[in-house]
Amino acid sequence: MGCHMSTVSRELGIPFKTAEDIVARLSTQENRSILHNNCKEAVDFKEQNPEFLAGIKQATRNDGSTKRTAE
């Protein structure tokens, strides 16, 4: 998990020291458990309330960057 998170963080432009700090905090068993439970709750919520996210779409700007917009 740590290697992938470091790579993603750096690709997002997060400084190396900050990325490593994030990975270190996520690597503790307690924090991994909390992250897992929060992700599971988010998936369960989406499954029970699909209309909640139905109004959000990904729009691409002319320069290739993206932004979220409501329909």
C-alpha cells in the first residue's frame, strides 16, 4: 500500500516529505482499519443512495484539466 500511495501522492504534486508523512500515518493498523471502514461506509451509502451522486459529472476543460460540475 505504501509504495502505491507514495507514487500517487507525487503524481498529484504533493511534496515528497508530505507524501511520506501521509503514507506513514496511513500505515498504522488503527488508521488502516479506520480508512477501510470509511471506504466501506461510502460504498454502502452509494449503493443505498445512487441518486445522491447522479447529479455530479466530470467535465473536461479546453486545456485538458478537469472539474466537477452539477448537472
